[in-house]
Amino acid sequence: MLSNDAAKVAAGIPKLGAEFLPGKGAFLLVEGGRILRLQGYYLTPEEVTAVVQALRNRYLMDGAEKVAGGMINQQLSQYQRLKRMGAQASATYATDVIEYAKQEGVIDVFERYYDRESGELRYGWQASMVRTIFGHEANRGGWNRQKALDVVAYLKNHPATP
């Protein structure tokens, strides 16, 4: 900014000190009484290409976008494979998990939050399941959370029969 008056007009607030900013991308963000100094940079397309190429050379990654895409696809495939295996698993479950799964209300909570088409649980399932198993004052983390996860895994693999 060239002057205090110009800074006042730009920000709408006097005496911010915007006239002391060095220019070339420096600016103040005024939001709800908070003032934050930010610095923006402009890179030409040629400079962006040079930086990307320098990083590729440094880390020896020719065709990095293909590598990254391949890695993401590989991870998704692995996730889907594990998900299918988990759905088909005939794991042995601790007796307490089986007992929790038989408690009154547990199957109702599971049915309310479990989407059979996607195989996913809707938001809020964990707190509801922990409260149903251990009571309304129960801590929803740690051991209780792990047991709720185990109960859900059991119920996914052993659907309730009416």
C-alpha cells in the first residue's frame, strides 16, 4: 500500500499497518476482528514445469502421475480384496463378543446403522453400539470401541436369523 489512507480504504479498518507491507503478493486478511498476514506467489507455467521436473529428477520418478495412479489403484484393489475377505471370513470370536452380540438391542442398533448394499456403517453407529452394549455412561473409546468393532464384525459375518 502506498499510504495509510489507501490501506484504510482497502481494508475498511484504519491503522492496520497495511501500508508497510512489501507488496508483490503480500496482503492482510481481515476476518471478524482477526488480522492475518498472507503471502501469495505467482509462478509462470514454465516455472511450474521446471519445479516439477526438478522434483522428478531429484526423486528419480519419471512419469510420476502414472506411478501415483498405479499405487492408488493397487491400494484400492487391496482394500476391496481385504473387505471381501473380511465379509467371507469365518473368524473365531471371543465368547464375550458373541454374548454381546446376543444382548437385547444390539441387533436392532446394527440393523439401523448397517447398509447391506455398500457394506458400510452409517455415521453414529459406534456411540450407539457402545451405549447399547455397555450402558449410556460408558466410554466410547479404547477397549469398549474395540469390542463394538468386534461385535459388528461378528454380526456382518453371522447375520441374525429371524
